[in-house]
Amino acid sequence: MQSAKQKLSDMASVAKERMVISEAKAAEKAEQAMARTKEEEEIAHQRRKAKEAEAKMDMHIAKAAHAEEKLMAKQSHYHVSHGHVTHHASVPAPAPVMEHGYRHNPPGVTSVPPAGYPPPPAGPHHHHPYGNV
């Protein structure tokens, strides 16, 4: 049952990725049609490539989450105690997955870097030069 659910979830993630990629291609064509210089055409092309890369990354993150859900469902009724596996014992919930940025964690869950990570740079927050790509 979990394999079928994982396959359907993966197919939905792939479909979403393809939709985002086709939207990025359409946006690139529109930007290139309005471009006045070769540089503006190149900027439109690079924006499309960035959107495609982000869509692929999001799809892979979703697939990893689906695989993790399948594994947790498969192992949810096993508990390891003193080297023996006991049946019908609870397993603690996994720690939240630290992802690549904003809007990817569920509400209420924050990405906390592991101990020893350098602190974020001080000063003003720098935004991406092309906005939300």
C-alpha cells in the first residue's frame, strides 16, 4: 500500500516539476520577445534555467520525503530494545528535515543548523538579483 502511495506521490511531484518547467519556458519566451538586447535575452534564459533547477530540486526533496514516509510507515510497528526487535512498540518521530530555504518547511517547523555551524553574516539581508526566481 505504501509503495503505491509513494509512486502516486512521486508522479504528482514529477507532474508539478514539468508544469513549473513549462511555465518557465513560456515566461522565457515572453521575456525574450520583449528583450531589446542580447544581454536581456541571456538574462531571460538564465532565469528559466534557475527556475528549472529549483523545480528539479523541489521534486527530489519531495521524493525523498515520500521515501521517508514509506520507511516510517514500514518501521512504525517495530521498536529496537537491547538488541531485540519487539512488535507493536512506538517509534519516536524523526527530526524535521533541514531543507534548502524558506517556504519548504511545514508551518511551525524551523530549520535549525547543527551545532558548530558558523553564524549567519551580520548586516543587511541580500536578496537574489532577479527577485523570486
